Amino acid sequence: MAAIISISYFASSSSPSSSLSSPLLLQSVPSLRLRLRRSIDILSPRCSATPSHDMDAAPSQGLYPLHRCKTIHLVRHAQGIHNVEGEKNHDAYLSEELFDAQLTPLGWQQVDNLRKHVKESGLSKRIELVIVSPLLRTLQTAVGVFGGEGYTERVNAPPLMVTNAGKSNRAAIACLDCPPFLAVELCREHLGVHPCDRRSNIIKYRELFPAVDFSLIETDEDVLWNPDIREKKEEVAARGVKFMDWLSTRKEKEIAVVTHSGFLYHTLCSFGNDSDPSLKSEISRHFANCELRSMVLVDKCVRSSDPATAN
């Protein structure tokens, strides 16, 4: 099983709930009006307030071979129309009018803020792959944050997103100078009952997002969503752990994952059980819209195809 051992944050000030308060892993960056901690500490000797001088005491740090670690950048989608209506009235999540909800204008502003950060921090140059849940709001967020610049038809390559995709009122986005994008159903939101969490047909997504790879999705129609049965929390968590295990087998060492609040919360609650309660709480804290958290994923199983190397 994979394990998560460290966290860093980015939350846009335009997000409705960007209150992050850990004194250990956050630092303020007033000029960007956000809280950010970019460094990733694989070894974190902060579990005990009182240092131990007993040489036989169990270490509070975790020590793992580098080739068994990868950095994952988890992103919750930006604000969608379902978020706005659901905050007014929770029953709105049952409305067919919110089917496969798109981003709001504020959501696109959050996308622009996060895009600015990943460019200025150099993160966009390090990410080797972007994995995205195949729903409209996550696709829009993913290509808006991690995609190329404006698209022109003179470029001999399909765009990541066509003009005005999903009523976005946005120009087309190019697929040049950015990592590849791969749609994966395992990281979808809580399945069932809520129409906002039912996806459109893949053939439609391929028209709106031509350069996104949908090859891992087996059916054109959404056969996973059930109008009468809501996926249990335990089932979401199990699906999330399966996704993390699959992620740990990927060859890429730095991956962005654009997904959903419920999926992230229930998945991350499965991790950190052998850690200090404050760290476990930090791992599983709810994500704000368009919040990015960077974590270290460790493959603890003897299945890594990437052997240790030395100079």
C-alpha cells in the first residue's frame, strides 16, 4: 500500500474557504495573499515536543529510498455552479439543471490565480503528467491551470480545450509546452444520486478537450453513476486507496491530480493512521475550491519497477 508522508499548500484568496492554519507546515506570502509552503520534507522530526535522547527509542521520522517516492500535487476543482447553489440549499444537488456542472466566473478567476502560482514557482516545468477526473469542472480546472498558452490554428496540434468549452466564455487553450493530460475515472467524485456528479459522454468531452487522453475510460456513457444509490463513504475511500496504489506504479515522479472535495477527503482519511493525530488531521482536512496541496507518496510494497540508482 502507498503512504503519504508530507504536505505543502496553495490556496487562492478568492476561494470561499481558504482558511489554513497549521503552524508547522504553512508560511504566509502576503504579496500573493495566500498561504504557501513549497518545500517538501520527506523527513519530518516534529512529532514529539520533547526530544528523546534514548538511542533505543523508535524514530519519529520516516526514511524511504528516493526511488520509491513520488510527489503528487492534489488539486480540488475551482468553484462550480453546483457549489454556489448547494451552499444556498443542499437539496439543489438533486437538480438536473446542475448536471455535469461547469465552473463559475469566480471559479475561472481561481484557475487564473493558481495558474499564476504554478508558473511563477516553476511547478509547471516539473510536473510530468496531469491526471484529471472526467467531469466538466475538473477538466476545465486542469487545462486552465496546467495547460499551454492561447491556441492558434496555425499550430499543427489539437487544442487542450476549444473556445467557450462548457459555456466558459474562454479562448482555446494550447497543448504545447505543458505535460500530457490523462482522464481517469477512479478519481471521480462521490458517485450516484447527485446529477452534478454524473459525467457527459466521452465523445462530447473529446470534442471539447481534443488533446486530453480519454483512452483509459472504457465506456462512452456514464455507467458508474446510479440515480438511486449514493456511493458509501467507505466505498469512496476504498476507490481512493486503489487510485493511490495505481498512481504509485506510474513511472512519472511528479504528478498533478485534479479531482473533487469528497473524493480527496475520504481518500486522505485512509492515510496517516500511524502518524501523530495532528498530522493525520492535516492530511485529511477538507480542500477549498482550487486549492493545491503537494504530498509525498511512498510505495511501501516490493513492486516498484524503478530500481535504486547511484552515481
